[in-house]
Amino acid sequence: MVINDENFESVVAEGKPMMLDFWATWCGPCKKIGPDIEALAVEYEGRAIVGKVNVEEADGLASKFGIRNVPTVLYMKNGEVVDKIVGATTKAKFEEKLQAIL
């Protein structure tokens, strides 16, 4: 799911745990983890929101959450950031943190 400045509040209002991947088109590590993030979005559909935030298109969200490096993956519960990963890692590590907020 693409998350941007316009739809963020309505997505949060759904009340589901969220995993947000802040990325950029020019970012090599972002491209590396992209397929893992997309796979988790399919696997957790209905239980959690797994979204991608392009920092160049959603600079308001990037500023709101103080994103300075990409990729940065934020884990949110009840609209609050509860965990994050900065940089590329394994699908298993992303999933472990997602499981922890379900």
C-alpha cells in the first residue's frame, strides 16, 4: 500500500498495527528490501498495514517522523511509533518486529 501525506491519517484511523517503509527511488538498499516488504504486505493483509512511503513524494511524513536515512522502517501501534529499523536487514528481522506489535 502506498502511504502519502494525503492518506496517512485515514490509514491510521483503521486502527491496525502498521509497518511503514520510508524509501527513495535512488536508494540501493531500499530496492534490495522492497520485495521483502511487498511480500510481508501480502502475508499480513487484514492483520496489519504494511505500507511504502516515498520520501520524495511524501516529504511531510518524512519530516513528521524525522526520517534522515532511507530505508527506515517504522512500526506503529495505536498511531504511535513503537519500534524502527534503519537500514537494510533480512525479511525475518522485519517480520519479527511486525509480529511483536500484532
